[in-house]
Amino acid sequence: MLRNEVKKESDGFIEYIDRCHTPYHSVAYFSEILEKAGAYRLYEEDEWEIEPDRIYYTVRNGTLLSVFRISSDNMPLSGGFRIAAAHHDAPGFRVKPAVSTIDGGYERLTLEPYGGLIHHVWLDRPLSCAGRLYYNCEGGMNYVDFDLQKPVAVIPSAAIHMVGDVNDNAKFDLQTEIRPFVGQPEEGCTEFLHYVADSAGVDVEDILSFDMMMYDASPAEYIGINDEFISSPGLDDCEMAYSVISAIVSDELNDFSFAAFIYDHEECGSTSDRGAQGSAFVDITERICSKLGYSKEDYYRIMAKSIIFSADMAHASHPSYMQKSDPDTIVSLNKGPVLKTNANQSYANSAAGSAFFKKLCKENGIPYQEYVNRSTVRGGRTIGPMLSAMGGVVTVDIGNPMLAMHSVREMGGAKDIYYMRKLLSAFL
């Protein structure tokens, strides 16, 4: 069974992921954790006053969380920033503006795919919906976050008797076939938006816009004879987002000046006000330095001394598909954080960054692994190269190993959450 300190970390992640089915809810959850640890919220539209040795955070448009602290013993000009970055969006389906239609007497949602998701795993599974509603109110408009917190939808498969090649050709028309059933209204009128409005406590006539996301309604679970594994939605990359915040509020947090960014929209390219290609990285670090009285020249010097850990989940080697992995760098669950390298800079590692990571792991007794793509298989990308190029900062791409990446439910190692939190506490 898992050791107590290890299980505490994985239990904490499971509690988080079961409560946070959208980046909006994730930001609210992390904000609560940070404030319990004494953090103070800043608003981008206000003038900032910053005191050393206090944790601050700010939120941009509901889904981008930035956290920082200036250490009086390790001021940025002397040692730069330690910067951690992750994201908490995940591939899935978003509800279209039309919301739903009546087809053959059934009410079915209209969906748009988000990110690089695996389509067939969403079928025949209890689904729910969460997100944010903007609504008209006295004096202007407001918003409310909602989570239906119960199975309300399912996308039924066609029977194999009807589609005989379904096991050979699992392709779907996303416009017509991936349509969740949510009801069978007797009056023949759509009801889903009314149901969402009632759950959120607003009048459906007042709704101006929405951001609604489907999710697997089954809770995260320990799997395995000895609870070695976790089966959960959103491991990529909510596990890393959770690990960053958990590290910041832990008793083992090191004493460096740090900044942390939990981004949105990584799964669709990061090009937004809340994505890693947005301005938040430069806005926050420049603003901190300005409030500390540093010049532009000082800022350049600080960035030259800084280092980034880009934390995004890593591919474990799959025993059924070993021909897809590099045979000389096998990656396993529960064997520690993964250092991800790619000669073509899909991952932002360098020899200098890799050396820093390995030294930090060895000094803190943390096991680690290395990942490189098989030479004939193209891997994914992360926000690491974006941030490295934007700030001119040495960047290390890391992540916990996992299987079933981008599935509606993914599989990770229960021990690895503990190892990653220890690593990020030491780093920050």
C-alpha cells in the first residue's frame, strides 16, 4: 500500500480533480488553497504594492492563475526567478451556441471538439457538464460558474449489428454522430439550457453567453492491487497544475523568489489572453521588477539568471505498443519525474537545463527518468519552448509519466504526484 505521505499527496489530487471539472473551477479551488496559506490576491487593474516574503496571486479572465513571491533572502537581482508553468485545460467537447436540438424525439447537445482528443472513448459513458454563464442583471452583467455534478448525458454507440466494421474503423462524423442524449422532452421543446440556468440560479432569458464543457461524470479512482495507479480525467495537465500549487503551500517550500503560471488553452495552441503565448509571463515578471524599483537593464539581468520548469505530463512506455517508444529510454509509472528532451525543441531542454534538473533531483533524493521520442514517431509539444523564447530563459521540460494521454480517462502512477511535489518544493 502507499505510504502515508505519498497517499496524502495523491488523495489531495483526487479531491481536487473531482471538484474541478473546468479551468474556472480549478482557479477557484487553487485560490482558496492559496488564501488559506496567507496569499493575497492582486487585481491587474489596480496599483500593486508588494512586500517581500508574502505570496501573491492574480487571475486573468477566470482561467489563468499567476502566483509569485519575492524572497528577502534571495532577491531576483541576485539569483533571478525560479519559474514554474503548467496548464489546466484538457481535450474534450464544448457545447456550441445552439446548445441542443430535438432529433427523433430526443434532445441532443451540439458539441465542438476542443484540443487533440480521442473520440471513441467518450461513447457509452455517463457525462456531465460544467462551466461559466454570463447573464444580464441590474446594473450591467455578471457571471456564475456552475457544475451539474450528476450524469445528464450519454453518447450511445451504434450497435455492431448496424455498423459491422466499427472495430476496424472507429471514425465518427463529429457534427452528426457525437451528439449526447440529454432527455426525451414530452412537449418537444429543448430543456437543457433551462436546466443549466436553474442549477446556476439565473433566469434562462438573462443568459448572454456561456462556456460549457462536457466531462466524464465518474469520479477519479485508485486502481491496482495495491492502489498503485490513478484513473482520472484531466491528468494532462491538471496533475502538474495541482503539483505546482501544492508545492507552493507546502512546509517544504524552498526560499527563492518565484513565479508560477497555470495557463489555459494549451491544448489548442496557447494563443489567447490566458495562454502561454499571451502576455502574462512578461506582464507579471516586468511588473514585479518595476514595483521593486528595478530598471529595464535589471530586468534583462534577472531573466538571464532565471530558470523555468515547464511541467506537462510525459508519455510512459506502453507494453502493448513498445514499437512506439524509444527502446533505450523506457519510462515507467511510479518511477519519478520525467526529463523530456527533443533535438528539434518540441521540448525546451538544453544540456544546461538538464544538468540543473538532475542535480536538483539528486540533492533531494528524488528518482527521475528521461524521455525522448522514438526517432520514427513525432511527439507532442509543450509551452516550454514558447516561454523559453519569450523570456530568453533556460527552460526544463518535465512531467509525470502517464498512459492514455488525451483520453477521457487517463492513467498515472499514485507515487509520482508525491515525487513531483517534492521536486517543485525544492525548485521554488
